[in-house]
Amino acid sequence: MKLGTNLETKTRQLETETSKTPSILTWGAVALLGAGAVAVVAVHRGEPINALWLVVAAACCYALGYRFYSKFIAAKILALDALRATPAERLENGRDFLVTNKWVVFGHHFAAIAGPGPLVGPVLAAQFGYLPGTLWVLAGAIFAGCVQDFVILLFSVRRDGKSLTEMAKEEIGRVGGLVAYTAVIAILVILLGVAALIVVNALKDSPWGTFTIAMTIPIALLMGLYLRRIRPGKVLEVSALGFVLVLLAIWGGQWASQNPAMASVFSLRAPALAILIIVYGFAASALPVWLLLAPRDYLSTFVKLGTIALLAVGIVALHPTLHMPALTRFVDGSGPVFAGKIFPFAFITIACGAISGFHALISSGTTPKLIARETQTRMVGYGAMMAESAVAVMAVIAACVLQPGVYFAINSPAGIVGQTAVAATATISSWGFPVSASEMQTLAQAVGEQTLLNRTGGAPAFAVGMAHIFSQSLGGAAVMALWYHFAVMFEALFILTVLDAGTRVARFMIQDALGHVYKPLGRTSWYPSILGTSALIVGAWGFFLWQGVKDPLGGINSLWPLFGIANQLLATVALCLATTIIIKMHRTRYAAVTLVPLAWLVAVTFTASWHKIFDPNPRVGFLAQARVLAAGPATNATARLIFNNRLDAAVTAILVVMVALVLIESVRQWIAVLSGREEPRVKESPFVMTRLAEEKG
Amino acid sequence: MTRFLQAVRVLLAALREIFDEAAYERFLRRTDVISSKSAYADFLRERESSQARRPRCC
């Protein structure tokens, strides 16, 4: 009898092993291909490399990360339970809580997390070469960003869709909640200031771009009227119509740029554009402008999804050559795009494509209320972040297909390379990246601009890269200007949507908080409160925008690292929360899954903050720059710059101190739980069996 | 072919959800009204507060 049972067991084992063989062979091949592609990307030097190597390396890494690492986390740490009813099922109300198809939730989640960050960050970090950005985007996403989004989504699902702030308050303590709240506001303010600066830098002295973006306002109004009066609720239809009109506006921009009268109206300097954007931001926040804002949001999403898909197809089909070297001399910290060494600044500059604390807000916002099964959090949380990381790889490619000299000419501020085209190109050529003034003039003419020099911020370089890729096929060089302005319009539209949505979100958060002090201030329909809080938020990000516009180093040098630090500090809070919950769940042996990215982020953000505040190099350290300015001739502008630098240093210091408090509070909790002094109690909602399982059972 | 059609259906459903068309249909069902200018205005009013609070990432 026993012999028979053993034989049966052995036979079953053999069958299982045989059935696994094709799978093992397939995944082995993927691993070999991925390792080979990563090795080529990492080791190749000298000759230009084809972009397809990056695509293959990324595809294999994502496939392996999703198949093995996310599955390991799902099985061993989170123990995803398909039988446990989610809030979408238990609290279904047809509005916020709703059982939704997993692919639909995936699309919804991706549309919310994919902003301009994964496009801009990698373009700026390309000053170090294509290698650091690519490796960080791949490793950061697989081991940190996707993990953060996945675990926070699941923890929110198990807590009735609670927000990051609420969960931090319950699981870590009041300090956690307060810091998460403050970090969110700080990130929003800095993000909005930087985002507005990118738009200003992309549109300054560009009548074509300014005309196209200006035209999106009447187009959005028309869409609003169409939705409200002609075909109520037909958003997809009207968005397609709006898209066609935007294409016409791009085409019309060419005419506007060539017509002297129109060109003079739409050729605006940076300060004028900054004022217009500040006024627009205030109007977007304070007025009940559903007629403009909702259609614009839809139009932006429509363009965003379409362009990302188009770019992906374009890169795979045309597989351009990367001209940027794997590593440039600027890994030593002397880069013109932004100052600072590869560690920690590459990891601060690229946030959204690798890990972004902001995603934790979305993973604990709308998405957990739509998830039908716990098991779907893996695909939505981990998978959507992988897709965003793929967008960042595309941005690396778009930046690195440019000749390095051209890339640096576009992205370097005049304060570093010189005021004239001849001086700028001579400086850049002296770094070993040859470029000439006539070459830059020809390129500017090809894309329909007066100049491409000193167009800092990342967006113009991305647009030139994208136009360069597409001009190799669809329409050739003849339509390069149209592609360039399409890319500029896409980024500016995208960013303006983030700007008005972000301003409103921040306004609501401030009103919620002020409502605890004086009730009417919390009423979102009370106009004095609306105007006051709108002015507060717009004034805050407008301050950073103005600071960037007036900064002789281009603004991005100071503000983008500040934004990166704030965003990664929020990720630190999210990973502190995740680690605390994992330890409380008695999964301490696997806590390294969130603890290692947490340790890495602490090292990166705290080092970066230290450099930004105290580094003696005035291009890196805020205080050093203030000292240098103070030692020079005193003017009104100098006094303002000194104040700005000191304020930036203070903001960075406050953020770091607050996150350090969360870290200390979290470690205190971990020690208390692990030493047995405190009972590990997670604040999950009680288990309820799904209806589907009950029906089956 | 069936799989392809299924994929197209899911893609369309995702787009309808992203662009709030599905939310409007649910609103019509929930409130038991037919689509009209006033129904869409009511939907927008109801949607405004949750839309305004929906974060968008960088």
C-alpha cells in the first residue's frame, strides 16, 4: 500500500516537473536575453548603440520582475486573498466604490500616474549619459517603485480605500499623518512651480507653441459646450473632435509664426508667460470653470495616451541610434543641466520613472475603490508602474538620439555656457561635444523656432528628440517642425492639466485643514475661503515659478532637485508605512522587500538634501550660492536671489527633519513590536467573504 | 478573432471609464433618468467635488 502511494507521488512529481519544463526554458531564455541586453547597454563603449538594446533590456527585466518578484511579494508577504471582499464590493455605491474590470482599473490607474515627470526627469539626467538613467529606471522601478505602488494599493484595499495620510496616522502615529500631509502640500507646491517653469521655458519666444497652447482654451470651451448642449456625456467623441482641432491649431501655429503681426502678439518673454500662467492657475482654482477645465483634462488625457502609444510604436519600429555616450564627463558633478554628482543627484532627478512618492497618493486614492479582487492589485499596482517606467525608458531614448552637443546646447542655461550662440557652442564644443552655431540655427529653423539655445527644462529637448525619431519616417524632415510642435503641445497641455488639477487638489487639502480651525473656511462653496486658499496655493507655486524665471542658472538647476527630494521623501514615508505594516503582519523575515528601497531612498534623499543645503559649491549648495551672491555687488535682484536660496535651503531642511521624525517613529514601532513590548495590531477592515465565492461555495 | 474583439471591448471599456462616460451611464441608471442636458449638468455637479479631489501625478 505504502509502496503504491510513494509511486503515485513520485509519478505526480515527475509529471509536474515535465509540465514545468517549457516554462523553465522560456523564462531561462528571457533571463539570458535580458542579461545579454543589459550587459550590452552597460559595457558597450565607443560606437553609438542602437535604442533597441534598451528596449529589449527593459522588456526582459519587466517580464522577469513581474513574473517572479511581484509574484513572490504577492504570495509570501501580502498573501493576496481572492476570497476576501474588497471595498469596491462591500461599499459599492455606484460613485466612488465600484467593482470594475481589472484592465479598466489598470488603464484608469496608469492614466492617473503617468504625468510629465517620467518624460522630463530622464531627459535632464541624460547629461550623465544614457547608462545611469536607464539602470536606475529599470532597477528602481522593479525593486522600489512597483513594490511601493503595489503594497500601498493592497494595504489601502484592506483598509476600505483609506488615503496614505490616514493610514500613516493609524499605523505609524499622528506624526506620520502630519508629515505625510505636509509632504503632499510641499510636493504639490514645488511640483506646480517646476511644471509651470517647464511650460514657460518651452513656450518663451515661441509664437508657434504659444499660439497652439492658447488655441487649446477655445477648443476646450467648445468641447465643454458640445458636451453640455449638443451630445451630453459623449466624452470620447468630443475628445476625438478636440484632438483634430488641436492638430489644426498646430498647423495654424506655423502660419501664426510666419505672420509678422501674429508672431509679435504670440512671442512672449519668460516673465510675461509666467504672469499669464499664474493668472490662469488662480482662475482654474477659484472659478467654477467646469466648462474649460473638465474638457481640457479629457483632451490632455486623450493626447497623452495616444502620444505615448505612438512613441512606443515609433521607437520599436524605427529603432534609432543613441548618440549620447553611456557615461559623460559630468558624472563628476560639473554638469551644465543641473549641478551635482551622479550619486545622489541622478536618483533625485529621475523620480517618476523609477519611484515616486506621489504614486502612493493615487494607489491610496481612486484606484483601491475600484479593485474587484485583492489578486488584481498585483497587475494594477505593480504592472501600471512598470508601464510608467517604460515611458521613462522612451524618454531616455528620445534625449539620447540627439547629438550630445545639440542636447547640451538646448538644455544648458545661458549663465553657464554664454549669452550668444557662438559663445555657447564654443563652450559646449570645448567639453568634447562638438556643435556649431550654424548647426543649431539650422535645427531651430527645421523645427520652426527662432532659437533652440538655452531652452532648459527638458521639454524642448524631448520634443526635438521625438521629432527627430519621427522625421525618419512619417513625412521625413519636411514635417519635423510639425512633430516638434506636436510634442511641445503634448507636454504643455499635459503640464497645464497637472497645474490646474494640482492647484484644486491643494486648495481642497488646505480648506480641509482650515475647516478644523474655523468651520466656514472648510466649506468648498464659500467664496472668501475659495479665493483665500486659491491665492495661498497659487502664490506659493507662483513664487517658485518666478524664482525659476529670474534665476540666471535657469531655475531648473535649483527647483528640479528640490522637487525630486520632496517627491522621494514622500516615497520614504510610504515605504516607512509599508514596512511598519509588514512587520505588524508578522512577515518580518521578508521586510527587506520594502526596507532595502527605504534604506536606499533615505541614503539618497538625505545625502541630496545635505548637498543642496551645505555643499560649498555655489552651483549645488543653496547657502553657498547665497554667500557668493552676498559677497558680490548688492542690487535688488541679488537681494531677491539671496532670499530665494535661503528659503530653498529652509524648505529642504524642514522636509528632511519631518521625514526623519517619521522614520524615527517607525523604527520605534518596529522595535516595540519585534521586542514584544507592543502587540502588533494592524488596522485592517474585518474579513468578509466575497459574494462570488459564496455563490460558488 | 473572439480574443481580438474581447481585447477591443476591454480597451473601449477602459477608455469609457477614464473619460467618465461609464460614470455618467451609472449615474443615469442610479437616478433613473434618461440622458439630457439637465441630467448631464446634474452629473457634472455631483462629479465636481470628487473630480476636483482626484490627484494627478507628476
